[in-house]
Amino acid sequence: MGKLSFIARRLVKGVFVLLAIVILNFLLIRLAPGDPAQVMAGEAGAADQEFIQQLQEKFGLNQPLHEQLFIYLKGVLTLDLGWSYRQDEAVATLIFERLPATLLLTGTAFCFALTFGVLLGALAAARVGRWTDSLITVLALVCYATPLFWVALMSILLFSVYLGWLPGFGMFSVGAGYTGLEFVLDVLRHLILPALTLGLFYMAVYTRMTRASMLEVMEMDYVKTARAKGLAPGRITRMHVLRNALLPVITLAGIQAGQMVGGAVLTETVFAWPGIGRLMFDALLQRDYNLLLGVFLVSSAVVVLFNLVTDLVYTFVDPRIEVS
Amino acid sequence: MNNQTSDKTLLSIEDLTVRLPEGADRDNAVENISFQVNRGEILCIVGESGSGKSVTANAIMGLLPRPYVEPVAGRIVFEGRDLLQLPEATLRDLRGSRVGMIFQEPMTALNPVMKIGDQINEVFDAHGKAGRKERKEQVVELLRSVGLPDPESLGDSYPFRLSGGQRQRVMIAMALALEPGVLIADEPTTALDVTTQAQILRLIRKLQDDRDMGVMFITHDFGVVAEVADQVAVMQLGEVVESGPAQEILNNPQHPYTQRLVGSVPRFEPPEARGKLSAETLLSVRSLDKTYVTARGLFTKGRTVQAAKSVSFDIRKGETMGLVGESGSGKSTVGRCIVRLLESNGGEIRFRDEIDLASLKGRGLQPYRKHIQMIFQDPYASLNPRRKVGRIIAEGPMAHGTSQAEAHRRAEELLELVGLDSAVADRYPHEFSGGQRQRIGIARALALDPELLVADEPVSALDVSVQAQVLDLLDDIKQRLNISVLFITHDLRVAAQICERIAVMQLGEIVEYGDTREVFSNPQHPYTRELLAAVPGRNWSIPEVARKAVADQQLQKEVL
């Protein structure tokens, strides 16, 4: 009961947040100088007033701003995100074609980052001050500090160009005509490099966070209580230290999971991964406003959604949340 | 104490020395200490902070952060074995099964994300005792035995649903799950309200009787000692300076340090009235209301807590008015509303019978701020660590237009007034002890020549001997400068000593209000009676020899 109404309240709140984002994005883009009709007319080589007006009428750009907004919002409610003038295709279709690829990439990277981040962080905390700890800490620092695109380029250079172990481009081998299991394996081979590249940075973040958080929790009174009960060290670490230390990690991971979906632009571009990150990049270069708006909307929706999921997960892992 | 072990001896500490890491304020945390915990007895280890009490307890439990803090000599003999020689695995077996321990802070001593029942179950688990079904019954039985309500369903609750006192009961249940021979209690009631403390003390007493346990009870409070101890060992700077039967130590302390400690305990009887009180009212509070709203969201109304309900009282010129009550009674809220650190929701705060402070805002309030100043509880958190002491004191007057040179000159005077050297103005707060910091806090409050000091638990964080000195200082300053003090405290002993009148608060309301002697000798409200009855050691009258020791020391200081 409590949990259901909690979810309902958060959902309603999320809808309002999304609405605000849509309106803000819409207005911001209209603020940019020049409208798409002018740009298109210019590129078509016929920038005379009449043609521009024709285009404006065709796309509804001659109507007052609030009416344009109203029409757009009405469309959004029915999942009609408008038409991409550039690609001559519905924005929603374009996005939903690309979304699975992005989700596959970021999902893999996220799982990798979280699993190994927590494992390494916990290991470092358990061995604090010893060489294992120093090694992990330095490794995390390096992964954290190295720019993503550099890691991407170097890994392509090393693993696909020199060693030829893994493909460094695209999501599957074009023209190979794989089906079934072969196709899955092919996608997996393509996935490894971009997922690891994207995941390494986040792994470093979770490693550092888990380590710091565990060291803090180890000083807590209830850990001393656990020791005074005569529990074995392994059980103390698992049941008392790790469970509490993971709470801030979950918060951070939840925020980042959402951001990752919209923020894999760099990785997708370098690896030519056909996801929405690259779609956004292309839309930006081509001033494809409707498509850009659509991508913004979807990535904001994902962020809002993941925040909700995080809050939900939190109600399970931290019993105190319900009341506050 | 009789340093021979007898048949009754369960735990015997023999010439124990525990080394501290290099760079600590002394070489050894404890040095050559010896005492015994006997079956069916409570041994109180008494001492001020830094005396080595907790290190001793942790050494017994094998919980020292070795090798930084390392036992280097002596023996800890329990059931015929020297605990210091046992391998960790064997020691782990003893912990929780043969020796139980409870801690000072019940609010943080339980894992917040684990159910109560599971946490108790872990003890059985770790020591491989009892089957699943049996355990469930045992958990319920344990929770019942420590007097917790609804033990059947409580095991399924998380700690945050429980009050501090209830959590301490859970801790006790956990420590006693496997019927240990010895219970080590490290300041188990220090963080609790006085009525809760009385209940927990009774509970420990009863369980110890029922089970014929030995209890090692660590405390800094001689009132608590008077309440529960059979035997006492007094520790000072890592050494046991005196030990013996409780009645001996309480009524006829031999060692000068023990005498000073005992003599510093505030007397429970309020002193005779000191001269005539002025009839002039400095501040009158009328129907003060303060409501807190928490967790208000976009769609939620939020929960409201009425921290002060129609509170009314007067403070006369030159008097110390006590506001006493337990945590959550709203006493600090009232104090903060008067200083205008909080906005009240209703009522009047009339100053010098002419102006209602509650109605003033911003610039209008500014000139009145200096008349009412505050002294805070925590001497560590209430001074800016990056400011020099002189600057901290001078800041208030400078904000009110005093020149920098003049303000600093005045700061040095004030430092001398509160018993510090004027040269310390150039130092930073971390260079001072808790008591010295509280003196600085008092100097800061006095810098604006206030007419009223609001002192919120100003001595609660201090050791008893330091507490006595700070109380003396406050009393002295009040008389010398003829200022009024609103003294907020949970400690009725302290209130008895320093307050001319007191107001007792419960759940945001003043339930009783009057002359301290009258309230103490003839309490009208049931809650006041309950509070007074809960004061530990109220039937123990502090021996004259101890009073004299403190007075002599005072005299010596003044002569020097």
C-alpha cells in the first residue's frame, strides 16, 4: 500500500518533470537564431522569401509559438514526436529503431562497471593499506582520469588494428548474413570494445566509492557490535559492512545509469555504434530540430525512469526510506 | 580492593599494560592495572574521558585495533585461560557467547538495514546454537525478558522504529542471548534520558541477579555508581588509583583523585537561597508556540511536530532560570526562539517589558541581538576551527560597530575573566581542551555585554570535574556582571545547583514552574516526580571529605 502510493506519487512527479523538460527544450531550440525553413531554403539554393514562406507553412512554422508548442505537446502525448525533415522519417521511428542498440551497449557497460567496481572496491577496502589496495586504487585512478575517447581510440588501435582480435567498428559484420546464434556471437564480439571502454570509467567511479564507503562503515558502532557478537570476519563484511556501504553506491549508479543512455555519444561515435547517441550527434550537425528534441525527450525520460527505479530499489535495501 | 582471586572470580585483570601508538599523549593507555569481576556482582569502572576505561573493555573483548594499540604485559584471565594468549578464532568463540558487551550509543550500535530478530539470530548462528524454530522462540523470549513491548512482532522491525531506550534493550538482549558469564557495559546509559536510564539500570541489575552474572560497568557518573555498583575501581590516566566495595568508595574515598571526583558531583539538594532576588522582570515569554513541519513535498502535507505549546515564563534580572526536561521536550527550541535563531509561530517574547522581540524582523531586531547571547552544548562544534580565538570573541562587537583594536583588547580582557591567559587570543580552537573551549564560548557570549545568556546544556559534554569548574565560572560571572541566565539542561543535579527557579518541560509544554527548592522538595506534577525519582544516586549524600577536597583544590588554585 505504502509502496504503491509512493510509486504513483513519484510517477506523477516524473510526468511533470518531463513536461517541463519538453517545454524548456522546445523554447530553447526556438531561441536559436534562424529557423529550419531558412536553413533548408538556403541549402536548396532558393532562399527567396516566397519559398521560405512556403516551407514555413508546410511545417507550421508560421503559426504563433504557443500554438506550435501546443501542437508539439499534443503530438508527444500520442508518442508522435514529429517528422525529421532531414531523414524524411518519423522521429519516433528513428529513435525506437536505435534505442535497443544503445540500451544493449550501456546496459552491458553498466553491469560490467557495477559488478567489477563493487568487487574491486570491496577487495581494496578489505586489504586496506596493503599492496592489493594500492594496486586497485592506482588502477581506478588511471581509469578515472584517462579521457574516454583516447581509451576508445587506443583500444581500437590495439585490439582491432594490430592484434586483429576484435572488430572496432559497427554493431555487426555488414554483409556477412549471420543468423541465429552466429548473429548473437557476432554482435557480442562487436560489443566488447565499446562496452569495456564506456564501462571502465564508471567502474573506476564505483571502485573508489565502494572502497571509501566501506572504510567509513567499518568504523561504525554496529560493526563493533557485530565483532562483539563473535561473528566471523567474512560475515561481518558481507552482512554489516557491504550492505550499508552499498547504499551511496546505489544512489550514484542510479543517477548515472540514466545519464549513460543519453551520454554514450562519444563511445557510439568513435565505434560507429548505431545508437541514439550517434543519432543525436548527426541531428545536431544537420540542425534536425525535431529529431534533436525527440532524442532529448527520450533520454530525459530514461533519466527520470532510472531515478524512479533507484528510489524503488532504495525502499528495498534501506528500510528507513519509507518513513522519510 | 582485595587483589586476590577467589572462587567467585569470573574475570581477572592482572597487571595489564596496553601500549598506545607513538605520538599519543602518553605511552600506555593503561598501565599495570588489576581488578576482578566476581560472579553475581557489578563492578563499576569509573573515570573521566581518557582514563583508559574503554581500552580496558576492548582489551578484554579482543577488540583493540592491534597492532596500533597493543597489550604488552599482564594477563586477562577468564574461565582459567589467559585471553591475551588465545588465538583469534578461539577468542571469537568466547565473544558473544561467554562474554557479552553493550555500548554507549544505542542509536548507532545496531545495523540500520537488518531486522532486529535477524541481528539477534546472528548470535546463535555464529556460535552454532539451537535449531531454527527454537531460535525464533528464543528471540521472542529474549525480547520479552528485556521488557520490550510486543516481542512477537518486534523481531520483524528495523532498528529505526525503536527509541534509544528500546534499542539499548535490544542490545542487552543480544549480549545476553547465550547467557554469558560476564557482561561488559561501556557507558550503556550515558546517551539515554534520565527516566530511560533509570529503567535500563534496573533492568541490568535484575538480569544480573537472575542469571548470577558478573557485570563490568563502565561509567563516568558517580550517581550511576551509587545506583548499581557492588565494587568500584577508579581510573585516572590509565591507572587504577583506588578500588574496593562501593559503599567504601562512595562514602569514604581515600585517594585525592577519587575525593575530587566524588566531590565534583553536583549535590542533589538545591542550596539555600542566596540573598534576595530582584523582582524586576528582564524577559517574559508568553504563549510561545513553535511547530516544525517535516517532509513536506509537492503532494504531501508533511508531518507537524509541536515543539513548543503555549510556553510562558519570566526571567528576572540577575537570576538563573532553569529549563529542564528530557530530549524532545522542546527546551532547546524555546531557547533558540528567544535568541531568535528560530522563528516562533505565535506568542510574545517581551524584553525589559517594553519590546516584543518575536514581532521584530531583520534590521529592527539587530540592535537587540546583542542583549541576548547564547552558549552552546558542544564546545568542539561551536567554535570556527579556522579562526583565532581572539577573532572569534571580537567578531560580535565588531559587527555592532566596535573598532577592531578595541574589540580585540576587550577579547583579551574577557579571556582573563573566564580564567584563560590573554595571550591565547592568537591560538586556534583545536589547541584547547573541551573545558577551555567552553570558557572561550562563554567569553564570546559575554563580548557583547548581554543582559541575558541562553546556555543550552553548556556542561553536558564535559567531564565532571571540568563541569564543576565551568558551573562555578558561570555562577561567578552571573553575580559579578548581574546578568540573567536561561539554563537549559537535562541534568537535575546541575539544575539544583545553579538555578534559582526552574521550569519543567514535557512534550513541548511547561508542566511545572517555580522556585527550585520548592519544586525539588514538593513536586506537584507526576512527570516532575518521575524525573526526580529517576536521578541516579539520589539517596546517596556526597561525603564531606570529598566536598572539602574540591574546596581545598579551589583554594590552592586561587592562592597560586
